[in-house]
Amino acid sequence: MEWIVSAKQTLAKASNSFFRGVAFLLFSFIPLATAIIVDDSYTSYQDLYDAILTTLFPVTFVVLLNVSGKPGPIKKKLLPLLDDILYNTVTWVIPLTVSFAYGDELAVKIFSIVNMCLHITCALAALIKHKTIGDANDDDGIWAYIGIFLTLFPVLVIPIFWITYLVTNHMVASINLLFIVLFGILLALIPILFIIIGTLANTSLDKIADTILIIFFIIGFYTPNILQTLLILLMWPINFYFVKTCVFVLVLSLTRNISYFTDEVPKKFLATSTAYVQYKLRREIDKTRMLMNQ
């Protein structure tokens, strides 16, 4: 029986030695496997930034559309101020940033600075009045001037500047040619508008003329800034983070713009320059719709 006990002990020692050897071999391969799957040249900054913004897109979209229906200071003060900030960022902050990043773009810099001064003047004039949208009246000249400037300036000055810039700098790439055509269409809408209104005025189709006029004001207020932003991001992208941030700001701005036409705009909103203009556009659309249904 002693040899059986001795055999068991020998077998146990051999088993322990075997499993220790297997464990040693397995753990010795782990660093090798880790070294194979790890890419030391990869940096996660861009992908992480992209993932964060991608996550914020739907979250911010839902929040900004839902908050407009809730009472409180956010709805009355902060949202109109946010609209002004986003609009001014798209209109002159982005081109001004590019003009300083690319030091040889003097024309863009001058245009952006003039643009900045005019838009800040409108924004400050509206804030100094410190009225709600419901109390702001076109009879008070300042609101009429703000409305005319923010609807006519973009559709006149922005296309003329960028068409002149692209042509004089001999930029004939297909993308630049595309934007020359798009900005040219915006300019062509002006004489077409006058022809249509002159033809339909004082006729039974004058309601259609009113509808076309409102559509023109909407196009003039929104489209030039969108085209300008897309053109800048294609011509002067600066870097990955700049492009992603600008796209985020543009989508955020468009999200807020949509809310003026999908929800009832509270008359207790602070009458900032952009909030007032968008409220008036929505109101004119409602009036035109009622007249067309009569």
C-alpha cells in the first residue's frame, strides 16, 4: 500500500508542476498579445471630441425644442439671447476667426469686422429697448430698421461679397463655381421678386404676391449665412476641431430657428434682434395662411 501512496504523491507533484508550467506559458503570452493589439501611434483626441459632439447633437436638439414650451426665465430671457449669440456666431464670428487664422485674407477680415459692427449695433439696440416680443412695435423705428437690415443685408451684401471674392481670386475649382452659382441665384431672386410683385399687385392674385414676399424674406434671413458657413468650412477648415464645432453651432442655430415655426412663440420672449425678426416672419406666415384660406 505504501507504493500506492507514494505514487499518488508523485502524481500530485507532477500535476502541480504541469499546471504551473501551463500557467506560466499563458501569462508569458499576455504581454505579447497586448503588444500586438495596442496601436501606440493612435491618439484618441479627435475621435473622442467627435463622439462627444455626436452625442450632444440629439440631446441638445431635444432639449432646445422641448424647453420652448415651459414657463420660466429660460424661456423668456435665455433662449432669445442664445438665438442672438448663435446667429451672430454663424454670421460674423466664424468668418472673422478664419480671417485671423489665415493672415493673408484681408478682404474677409474687413468684411467680417464691418459685419460684426453692424450686427452688434442691432443686437445692442434691441437689448437697450428691453421689451418683449409682444410689446415691440414696428411703429417704433428701431424695430423696423432691425427687421429690414437682418432680412435684406444678408441676401444683398453676403452674396455680392463672396461672388466678388471668388471671381477676383481666380478660384475656379468646381466647389467655388458651385457657390458662385448659388449666391448668384440669391441675387437673381431680387429682380424676379420685384417683377412678380409688380405684375400681381392690385390684381386678384395679390395674396400670392404676399406669400412670395414672405418666402423671399425667409430665404434672405437664413440661406446666405448657411451658404457662407459651408463655403468657409470647405475653403478654410483650419483643423478637425474647428470644423466639428462650426457644424455643431450651425445645427444648433438651425434647431432654434425651427422652433419659431413649429411652436407657438411666447409673446413674453425678450425681444432680441433675431428673436424679433423670426417672430415677425412667423406672424406674417400665419397671416398669409389665413388670407389664403379665406
